[in-house]
Amino acid sequence: MRRKVISLVMLTLFCLSAGLLQAQAQEKKLGLGIIVGEPTGVIAKYWTSNRTAFDIAGSWSFSGENAFHLHADYLFHSFIKVETGKLAFYYGIGARLNLQDDARFGIKIPLGLSYMLPNAPIDIFFEISPVMDLIPDTELNLLGFVGVRYFF
């Protein structure tokens, strides 16, 4: 059953990202990349305006539980003046699904910094996220990772 759920989720994520990629490739609103830390995996970001975005990730948690992890966030960006490129502090609200023997679902509050390179469609970012698991039990966790994305 667990493998079927993971396969269905991965297929859905693939179809969504392929559709977004095809529809938005010319506007550079969609970025695809990797995250390393807790968890480690792939991430996509879709800009909905010049200050808001959605991001989704499929990743693997290595912190003793060896679980597949999915998250989706809605992000707000506050830009900080820098000499070159763009630097943004971002925050938001999201959901996290952790698929292991006992699946866990929780609310995620991402906080991060993102640097957008001046001459390339690439951003480098760092995020830390408190997560309040609600199902099956209430538990507080902390996620953190660094990543890079290429925008199409």
C-alpha cells in the first residue's frame, strides 16, 4: 500500500511539474532544483507574482526514520538591497506529508534566504522550517536545507 501511495504521489508531482514547465518556460517563473540537508531531494518553485510563490518538494529524510517527505508551501518574499543580484528573505505557510510506516501530516512554516544571481536564471537558498505534526500525534520538528534552482 505504501509503495502505491508513493508511486501515485511521484506520478502526480511529475505531471504537475511537466505541465507547469511547458506552460511557463518562456516567462522564467518556474525553477527546478535540488535541496540538501534534512530532507534531501528535488524542489520546484513557481512565482505567482513578483513577491509570492509556491514551492513543492519530494525528498528523503535520513534522520533515523528513512521516510519519503513531501511538502508544499505558499511563500512571501521581502527583498533586501544588495549591490548585485537579488536577495530575499522569505516566509510562508505550508503542509508536510512524511510517508513512513506511520504516515505523518503537519503544518510547516518556512523561513529562508534566497539569492538570485545577477546574470543567470539561478537562485541559491537556505531554509529552516518548524513543522507541527498533527496526524497521527502532535509533535514539533525542525527541517533545514540548502538548495539551488534553475529557472526556465
